[in-house]
Amino acid sequence: MRRLFALILAAALLLSILSGCAQDQAGSGQTDQTAGDQTDAQPAEGQPSGEVDGGVEAASVNHVTDVIGRQVDVPADAQNVVLLPGPAYEKAMILGVTDRVGGILSSCKTPWAELISPGISDKVVFESSSSPSLEEMLEMGTEFVICHDYADLNAQLEEIGMPYVVTQCSGELPYHDLEGFLEFQKTEINAIADAFGGVAPENAARWIAYFEEKVDYVRSRTDSLTDAERPRVYYARSDEGLVTFSQNSYPHYLVELAGGYYVSKDTPEEMNSTLTIEQIMEWDPEIIFMGRMTDTAIVTENPAWSGMSAVQNGQVYLCPSGVFNWDYSGESVLLMLYLAKYIQPDLFADLDIAEEIRYYYREFYGYELSDDQVSRILAHQDPA
């Protein structure tokens, strides 16, 4: 920590010196531009855009509105960006900018990400999204950060003058209904794309078009379902199956889109809740999906769950996992399709989920999956 403060002090001193030099040069009629300039220079009449007097290229920035409405400028051609939210590296893969990423959260290094994006092994790894080493960020020359809205972290980034773009929320969510959730998916990827610039916005638009197409496809078949036609669905996570994604979570809205009734949608907590087996028994789910788990035995072979309709009728399913968790990433659009296939099998008899996975990986990651690899993703298995 002492070393961090020393670095901050040194940076502040350097900025002071540079500022004084700039003033001296301005007084002598010279033009100067500091590395931290956050505004686009205006070219003189007759000069090409991007140049100032003397032919010196002006520093440029990308103007970004993040998911909590902040307006921030980041270096337009940043080549060393730190991504702290779990889904952020997967978004960088979609956007085609992984070569400009310098640091990632450790949970981003999934076996599928390492297979499809081998360059991930060269990134600096941070173990915490809420309290990463700022000293390490400074040492590695980070140009801006993609992060959550953690108040302490954001304040520290501001203190050291590090631009940051918020793409995930740790406290109150920026949406509280289905339409807000759907809009958030587009806002998130657009914020990251706008920060990187270059090819990223175009690639974001391609992903959004696919996302909207698949949402419309599913809703065209499920929106008119009555409550009686929607089976009760429980989404289990953690080794005991007693932790669930609760109200306003990705599974909440994905299950509703797919034609189910999400039994934990009225829990007091947002995103995550820890339940009792008695509560789940009272809901008596007809279908149970197990997210971020590799075996259904914790439910199907546990006497405490045996009386539930889902267990008795053999309706307990593992959720797939790929480049990142399907219940908290861009691949959630694939989870929506997967859920629909099991929740409303008659309505989606024509849906080939294996082909959708193959198409998604080819279109957005530039990777051609084999039949065995598709089967492994569906079975929540690592690559062979």
C-alpha cells in the first residue's frame, strides 16, 4: 500500500511538472498536448482532422455512456485495457478486441475461453473484481478499466486518474422488469464496444441483431401462454442446490421468456438468494435446471428432494456452459433457447439447439465446433 501511495504521489508530481511545462510553452507561442488530454483538438481551417499546428496528431478519445448513465472519455486507441466483470472478456471476444486487453478477472479463464481465445493465457490476471491491485494496474500501464459500480473501487480509480466504464452493477440493478432486462443486454455490449471503438461497434450491432431475432422467435411462441400453461421452474446453483438466482436475475427473465413460471421471482433479494429445502418443497417445481453444476445427483439422489414433481417425473437438467457461464453472459441467449426446448418442448420441436450453438461460436467467436465439442458444451464438460 505504501508503494501504491508513492506511485500516486509520483504521478501527481509528474502531472504538475507537465502542466507547468505546458504553460511555459503556451506563453512562448508553442503548442503542447499532454498524454492525459480528454478532449478532441479542433483542427485549424484547412487542416485534415486529427492534426494540429505543426503536423502533430491530436490525441483522440471515445465518448462512452456506461450502464449507470455516466459519461466518460477513454483513449480511443487503447491497447492495454483491464476487464474486471466476469462476462467482459467474453464480450471482448464477440467484439474482436481481445488483442487490446491487458488484464482480466481470473474467472474469465475458462477452459473453453482458453481453447477458442489462446491469447487469454498472456493476460494479467486479477483475483477480485471489487478490490484488484491498483498498483499492478499502474505498473502494467493500464489505459482504462471496465468494471462494476463498486463505490470503493470507483473512488480509488478516480483518485489515481484512471478512466473507467461501468458495465455491471453490484447493488441496485438498472432494470426491474423483462423489457428493462432485454435493454440492459444491449446497453452493456454497446458500452464496451463504444469504449474500444474500431471494429467493436459493428460487431456489437451484429450480436444485437442476433439477440433480438432469437428473443422475437421465442416470444412469438410463449407470450400468449396462460399461467396454467407455464410449468413451475426452479433454477438451482451451488453444491447443495439451495442457492438460486432470484428476482431480476438472468435466469428469472430467461425462464419467463422460454415459457415457464419462475418460482423464486418474488424473493426479497435481487440476483442471488439462499433458500431452505422446505421453501423449495412448498413451490414444488415441475422442472429443475442446475446452473454452474456438473452433476444432477445432488438433487436426484437426495431423499430431501425426492417428493418434488420435477424429481419424480425426471425433469432435472444440467445447464450447459461454454466460454463463460450461460446464466450471466452474452451466451445467455443460448440458455434462453435451451430452456425453451425443455420447458415448452411441443412449441419448440423444430429448434435444433446443437446447431444454434455451432452457429453462435462460428459467427461470434470465429470458431468451428466439432460435434463432440457441441456435446461437451451441452453436458457442461470441458473441452477434450
